[in-house]
Amino acid sequence: MTLTGVGIFGYATGVLMGPFAPVLGDRLPELTCLQVAFTGARFTEVFGSFTPEQQVAIAQLLIPGDVVFAWGYGFLLTGLLGLLTLRLPASWQRAGRVLMWTPLLASALDCLEDLSLHALAVAPAGSDPGALPLLAGIAATLKYFNLSVLAPAYGIAGSIRGVTHDRSAGALVIYLLVVANAVAFVARPLQQIPACF
């Protein structure tokens, strides 16, 4: 599962998103502000700050780019948490068999968010956004909760517990990968979301 995630991740970033990310340049992190806009007025304000060329690139980044990307990180992190769970005591494995799936739940929520944002991005100017900004905002919030709170908390706590239970070379590599990814997936929303408000 982990290797599948790496492959999907590489394909999404290198092939599907590669041609469009440079169009946005240093404004790429601002896409987070679209995810947590919550209202049509706020979405229009943020989306309207991009050039027409950048707006087209955003739509292309969302579908198919970010939809595929979402499953890349989902499989990667779920695989790593599964490998971590196998190295923990039985009492931890019971919780781990549930918590290891939080990244894939985040992937599904990310796709719902992407579909909503894409519909908004390609809608004619001045059209009623309906509940799409709110739906995207709720999906993004739940995605970040699973991806940047639940999964990292389990990954870091499990790795700390794992060091006292299994110190084999393979296990230590898994702990290191889990913690490195946990820190990365906590850092991104902490850096980008506050700047949107």
C-alpha cells in the first residue's frame, strides 16, 4: 500500500499537476484559502484575485490532479500506519486497526472538496454558488482533522511506544518515516490556514 501511494503521489505531482503548478508559482499555497472559504462571497474574493490563466490552472490542478494526489498520500500514510501498527503491542493494535485508515478517509474528503471547488471554479461568473463553498469548507476541515490531527497523533504516539516494544532496524526505519510524514502533514495547515483569515 505504501509503495502504491508513492507511485500515485509521483504520477500526480510529476505528470498531472506538473504543467499547471508553475502557472500559480508562489501563489500555490493560497489554494488552501479556497478550501476554507466557506461562503460564496469569500470564494469569489479569493478566486477573483487570481489571473484568468491562473484560474484555468486551478481547475486543472483540482481535477484530475489533486483528486489523484489525494489517493497518493492516503495510500502512503495508511500503509505506513499499518506497518507501524504491526510493530505495536496488542493493546495498541486494536486502536491502530481503526486509526490507520484516517488518511484514506481524508483522501475521500479531499475528493469531495475538489469536486465542489472545481464546480465553483468553472461556473459562469456571477452564478449562484449554492452550498458548494460550505460543503468544500466542511470537507476540508474534516480532511485536515483526519490528516493533520488524528493520523499524526497516532503515528507519533505509536512510534514512541514502538521504540520501547520493537527496536529492530526495520521498525526504527518505519518509526522515522511515520514521524517525518506526521510532522510534514501537521506543518502545512499550520502554515497556510491561519494566513487565510
